[in-house]
Amino acid sequence: MQYNRDSCRKFIRYLFTGGAAAVVDIAGFGFLRYLMVPVTLAAAGSFFAATAVNFFLSAQWVFGVPATPLRFARFLVGTLVGLTLNVVVTVLCTNRLGLPWVGAKAFAIMAVFALNFWVNATIVFRKEPYRHALQRGTKPFL
């Protein structure tokens, strides 16, 4: 991935997309809890709603590519890897480095956010020739 004006624009848009996904996650969690959904199910449900919002905004607005099932599968794998790394970094920073839990979590978020952007830009949402994508059966969701 080249680092140029376009990359900076995408990174800034990716920040806003992440913010929108965070709002959906928090608001969705609050709404589900208001409906008396158990905490674990509410957290999972709002997380997956935020993941869907993040995927569609990233595909269309940040990277300007079709939102295809193949890209969604790649995105989910990247999301789960990012979640795992976030937990691991948070735990290591608190248990091994003795950082306060909020500082450890903030560091983990920044580190994983940067990694997720790179993965999404170079793997998940890379532009493929349309003919090549059609041969693999990756028609857009919308």
C-alpha cells in the first residue's frame, strides 16, 4: 500500500467509520439491555451490528469497492483476529507491564486499529479487476 494523499483520506474516513461503529455498538447494547436482553447476548448482538455497519461503510465510503460476501468473510476473519489481539495486548499490558487497565486498553485499541486499517486496505478491500471478481462468484450484497 502506498502512503499518499489518498491513503491519508482513507485513514481519516476509517477513523470516522470506526466512530460510527462504536456508536452503533454502544447504542445497540443500551437498546438491547432496555429490552431486558441478557448482557452477554446484548454485547454480542450490538458487536455484530456494529461489525456490519463498519463493513458496509468501509467498503463503500472508505475504500470505494463493492461489499461482496467474500470481502465480508475476509472482514469477519480480520475482525476476530483484531479482537483477539486487542484482548491479548490489553492483558499483557496490565499483567506484565503493570499499566492501568484504561491505559492498557487505549494502547491496545490504537495498536489494533492501525493493524486493522492495514489489513483492510491491503487484503479485505483491495481493488480487484471486476472480471476476476465475477469469475470467483463474488457479486455485491447491494
